Amino acid sequence: MSMFDVSATPSGRFQVFLQAQLPLLAGALFVGIATAIVLPESYQSFILPAGLAVILFASVSMLVFPWEKIAPSWMILVAITDIVGVTFMRTELIQVIPSVGILVIFPILWLAYGFRPGVVFVALAGACFISTFPFIYRGAWPSNGVEWLNVITLPALAIGIALVVNLAALQLRRNAEKLAEASREQTVTLRRALDNEILSRNILDTVNAGVAFYSSDNELLLSNALARGMTRAVGFELDQPPYGGEQVLAADRKTAIAIEDQIIPRALRGELLEDHLEWLGPPDQQSAILASSRRVEREDGALLGTVVMAYDITELAAAISVREEFLGTVSHELRTPLTSVVGYLELIADDLDPTTNAEALVYLQIVRRNMNTLAERISYMAGSADTALTLRPADTDVVALVASCVQRASDKARSRGVTLDNTVTGPASAHIDAGRISQALDELIANAIKFSPSGSTVTVSQVTDDDSVRISVSDGGPGMTRSEQTRVFDRFYRTQHARDQAVQGFGLGLFVVKNIMTAHGGHVTIERSSPENGTRMTLTMPRRETERPVAPMLIPSNRTRS
């Protein structure tokens, strides 16, 4: 009964009755009633009432007996019983109502449609029984060709119909199985998709960052609570243009940013943002966010959408601000009394007679030398606190600048047994602040000498093209680990080698170098660093005047010895 697969319940059994048995029952009752009205004498023979009774019995049995609890295949007995009932009715009425034989089509179709292919032979046997029973009942076999034709025609037609219906039912079963399998797969896929969506939303709401994803049509598809909270603090919603608010300031915390230049509008225009800093909200409730954006593409390169991510770094910004204020205050407070001490030392030196106080003058010179070292350290601290550099750029001979820096470092190199090799040749010029670039190069050369072993060479080289000048300083020192290289430009960071060897310094030199290069629109990079090959650092600066970047709020860098 595979084509009548329904729930194994009384309601399911009733559904099968409606599909398979009710049409035959209705047809048989119609013929029985019509015969009773038009040919009542047909009921004088028992065979017609017997046929109706058999069909009625089969119908009641199908409704009452719980076939589905035993085995649905047993319902084939109902179809066989129907064939017997139709045979009885046809035997009695075939001479007067030839069309009564059409009733046989119902059980045969049921057998062919509702059961497996082997049941076709049952249908064939039933058709043969229907066509031969009248001759058996009357005790006379066919005597001519027409009668034999009547015997074989019904089974032949029945088997043809049964085969066609059975093949169609088989195809329907296969299609139904495929649809069921596809439905199951779709259900599993849908469940996984829903689970992934729930997981994604929970992950987004768990991460300490605001995340929003827009489609290629700039429609918001996904966002988390933190992102929605950030934008509401400014007075706009993530899913409503113009995707910006009025109370948004630049990194300097003073310059207002127009709506079209804020994070989301720029990202939706296709700009790739990287660590873009903005201040959001009213003055007494401002929060700092660091945002980045990416374009998401399919494998074929088609644009899928844009993702925007922002971190709330208000606490970090506040901590950095406190640190900057502390450095500035300490530098100022130390510099003031130090200036006074140096001045009085000069007065004391002037009052001492060299002929009678030679030993005191020697001690005084030592004090003055150490006071100058301390003053230099304080100047470094003050310089690290003052990140908003003021540049005075001018056309500068880079070759002469490098030669001057190398000359100043020559004595220190000789004292440490290090060879200082200047391979820079000219001509080369750039529009730079010569004093600041000299300060940066002095720091790199001093660092290279400081960390190079005696007998090694420090080489200063240069590469110039149409747009930029690159000055490199290479040493034969111990090099740095990959972890150290990521932090070496951070303020106050010192490598493990510097700490182990008690090399003097505050860890501010390379930090100052980085700020100088950033102010010029250039950068400082570590091109190589290893124990085998030493370290090579390069200053890259534009040759021509460019738009100088706004002094950034100090955030710990993600690159980078001192």
C-alpha cells in the first residue's frame, strides 16, 4: 500500500478508504439501486445481492479492521474481495447492462496503483476470474470465437491498464522518495543555517567590538548590540541613512567630522579603513572608537557586502592621556631644578682657582658631565611627551645631512671598536625638516653602534627614486626576535638583550624616530633582524612636500628596539 502511505491511525485508514474503496462502493450502490428500480426481477437470483453484499462487507471491513496496525499489505484482501463482488454483479447483469463490467476497473487500478509490481499478476488473475466466472456459473464454456474473444479481451485490457498504472505509480514512488529526501536535506540545511545564524549572533554579541555588515545595496544585514549602542549615542541608526551623526570629532578631539566623512558612509563608498579613530557623543559623554572596514567578495569577485568593525578604546585613550600628562609634568618638574643646579655648578667652577683647587675641579667636571647626561635623558622624556611635532621643512641636501650625522658618530664608533661606513653618494635632495631627520638618523646610528660588537661594521646606505628617499642603517648586532620587532617602536620598550646587558637608555629613541617619520608622511621599518645578519632599519620619506598627517593620539603600535 505504498502509494497510500498515511499515518498509522484510524484517520489514516479512513483516508485510504476515501481514496481506494469509496469510488467502487458508490458505483456498486448506484448500479444496485438502478437495477432494483428498472429490473427488480434481477434480484430473484442470489448472485446480484451476493455481489453487493460482498462489496459492502469489504468496505465495512476496510473501515473497521485496524489494517495499519498489522501490515498495510494485508489490505490487498479488500481488493480481491471487491473483485469477487464485481464478478457476481457482472455475471448477473452483463446481458442487460454490459457497462456494469466497468466496475472491475476500480479494484484493478487499486491493485496496480497501491501495491508493489508483483501484484499486477493478482490483477491479471482477477480479470481472468471475472471473464470466466459467468461460464463456470452457467456450466457452459464458450462455443464460438466471439465468446472466447469476450473471455480474453477483459484480461488483456486489464493487464495493459494495470501495467501502465503500476509503472506510473512506481515512477511516482521514486519521485516521492526523491522529494522526501530533498525535503529532509533542506530541513537539515535549514536547521544548520538557523543554528549558524544563532551562533553568529551570539558570537557577535559576545565579542568586545561593534560589528555591522551591509549588503552590496547598502542594506544592513547583520549587527550586534554594541554597534547599535555606539551609533545611538551619536543619534543615528545603523539601518537608516545617512549613517552618521552630528557629534563626531576627529582624533584631535576638536575637529568636527562631516556626516559624509564618517566611518559608515566612507566604508559604504568602498573606502578601506584601518584603525580610524573618532570621538563620539556630547563633550561630557564622549567615547573613543577605533574602526576598520573591509569589502567582502565572493569567489568569483562579485561584491557580497561591506563589514565595519569598531572597538571602544575610551579607557585606553584615557590611560594614554594620563600617561602623556604625567610625562609632561615629570619632565617639566625635573628640568626646572636641573637647570638651577647646572647654573650654580657653572658659578662654582668660575669661582674656583685652578692652581689651588685642581682636584675639586676634576670632581666638578664629573658632576657636570653626569648632569648633562641627566639633562639629555629628561629632554628625551619631554620629547616623547610632545607628539605634536612642529616641522620646518625645506629643500635639503640629503647626502650632506647623512655625512654630517656619520661624522658626529665617528668618535663614539671608534671608542667601541666599530667601523662606521658611509656608502651614500649624491646628488639627492628632499623637502624635509633637516633637524628632525638628523635627529632620527642620529638615533638609528647610535643604536647600531651601541648594539654592535667590537670589530663589526655599521653601514649607512641610501636609495633614491623619483618619489622618495630611503636611508638604511645596518649593523652586526644580536638582532631581535619576531616578538621584539612588533614592539620595538613602542615607548619605553627595551629588548631582552638591552636589559640583560644593562645597556643604558629609556627605550624612547625609536619611539621618537617613528613620530618624526610619521610627521613627515614617511615611516621607519625593520627590513631584517636576526642573530646571523644583524639588524637593518630604514627611514623612508617623500622627496617632495606632501600633506602632513594630523598628529595622532598615541595608541600602542602593532610593529616593532631601543
